Amino acid sequence: MANNGAGPLAGVRVVDLTAMVMGPYCTQIMADMGADVIKVEPPQGDDTRYISVGPVRGMGGVFVNVNRGKRGVTLDLQSESGKTALRALIEQADVFIHSMRSKAVTRLGFSYDEVAAINPTIVYTNCYGYGRRGPKGDLPAYDDTIQAACGLPYVQEQLTGEPNYVGTILADKVAGLTALYATMMALFHRERSGEGQEVEVGMFETMASFMLVEHANGAMFDPPLGPAVYPRTVAPNRRPYRTSDGYIAALIYNDKHWAAFMEAVRPPWASDLYGTLERRARQIDTVYALLAETMVQRTTQEWLDLFRELQIPAAALSSPATLFDDDHLNAVGFFETLDTVHGPVRFPGVPTWFSRTPGRVAGPAPELGADTAEVLEELGLAPADANPGAQA
């Protein structure tokens, strides 16, 4: 199914050789923003088709979400006919994006130099575990290993006493967003100059940058002025507060919020020792512990009512399941339900808003090889002859 052509990327064609989540998440957003994303899979399909529950085999929920709105083509890139078809796709593309290791994509004959020889103005994006210029460039990587390598389990240990991964594939998704903005910047440069170029996004480098936003802290300076850790985020008492009937998240952080809270609640431990943000920051774990003693004295709703009156950031605890019933998300039209051959699918939608070129969920995810014949015919290739590895 072709994209509906709406959105700020309408008219952009993307040849997508990514798999799993990092690259497909990047190109899913491109599809939602109007790009014609052609997902090229081997005959057996992207592994993500099979790792989560779905209505039929090969259409698991993770795959269906991050590959929505794309056209699905199967090509056997071990065959010359498959390579010929891919070269024909590249000729008409604006973006070529892959998640193979450098040696693998070069062995297939689709390194940047080889692709640029076919289409000099193409933006060519590499999605790697580790950037290829370093000693780990050829190592395999998944979200868990990159979380470990960038220090996430370490900072979780400061909070819980035991190293743990965070409960989402954070490295994959942050790296996917980074691949998106890097590709868009290269397209912007091409729009200005007419020049294509090669882009490289490493999960490890991305997550090192992400973690060091705040955790570089005193270690940035020469000589170091403190450890590479931001104390507030690893304070052991930094956790949702227990209330008399549940839990609440609240950040009584700046001096305006603090003064309003002190005036409204008047806790017995109130003191000038905690009167300024600078003083609180020096003893933040103690502050969290004192607030925890106070929060347990009222219900979650009572606290929410007070915090909303005082304009203090606060939220009740949700789960991924409860997001589907969230009043705010539903009011802004966040979810979009599409009819598919397997029944209705309620997709989490586009989180951004454009006044002139809004994006939208571009369409359902493709069945394996569903658009092979259509796409090859657009290229002037006969599906049966041109690509024996494709499944129409």
C-alpha cells in the first residue's frame, strides 16, 4: 500500500534495509510524515515479525507498529537479480538506510561509494551498534548490551542497590530518533546544496551522548570538579511517593514551587536548611526522604488536587495499558484506529503537530513481500524474472 502522500516528507522516497527496532522506528516516523518508505526484507522476513504477539504469524505487535505505512518488498540480495532490483530502487530514492554491519553491507555491494555511484545525491544512513571508526566497530550490539556499555545499569544500581536495565528498549529508540534527525539534517543540506552524503549513527555513541547530558557533570572540567554523575537522578529516595492509598510522582523543585508547598502544607520539618534550590540540591536525598514522610499522609487524589492548584508538576502512576484510556491522549486524537486485513488496529499516533503539513499514521504494516510485484513493476522489472527471492 503506497503512502497517502500527506505530511512534510511527501515526495521523499526511502529505501529501508533496516531490521529490528532502531532503524525501523526511524523510518516509521518518516512514513507517518508522508515519505514513501519501501521496506526491503530478505525472503524470510525481518526477525521482529516473530518476537511479539500478533493476529497471525509474522505480524507481531512490535513489527506492526514500527513498520506501519511502509511498502513491503522481499529481495534475495544473495542473488544478482535481487541486487539488480535494489540498484533500480536506489536510482529513484532520496534516502538509503540500513542496519547491517559495515563488512556485511560492503560484501553485498552496497557500501556508500557503490550506492553513491548509482545515485550521487542520495542520503545514505548507516545504523550501527558502534561507529565503524573505533575498535568496537565490528561488534554486534543489542539494546541490552548498549544499555550496559553506556552506564544505564550503573545509575540504576545507585537507585535500587542492584544493576538493572530500564524497562524499555531505550537505546534502540533513542538511536532511532537520532538516525531520524541526522538523516533529516542531511536532506536539508541536500535541499540547500544539491549534495548527497553519508551519515553514520552508532547506538553506543548516541547513548553515551544521551547519558552524559547530565551525568558528565563535574567530570567535564579539567581538572575534574566532581564525579561523572548527576546526584539528583541517582538519589536512592528518588522514587514515586507512597500516598495513603497509592503512589504519586511530584517534583517540588524550584523555589517558587517549594515556597508554595511549604505555605500550603507546613510540614513539621520545614526549615531554612532547605529554603533554596541550591541548598536542596546539596542534600537532595534527605529532601526526598522528608517529602516521602509527608506524602503518605494524604490520598493520591488529594495531592493531585493540591498540586494542580499550586501548579506543581505531578502525576498519578500509569501503566502502558492505561495510556490507551488516557483522557488527554484521547482528547488530542493521539490514537488512530485503522482497519486492516486482520481487523482493526489502534495505533499510538504521531506525537507532533504541524499547522500546515500534519503527519498521521501512514497505514498498516505490510505483509511479508506484499508490495514486491507493484514496486518492481514501477521500476520496469518483471517480478517473476527479475527477483526469484521475492514473494509477491
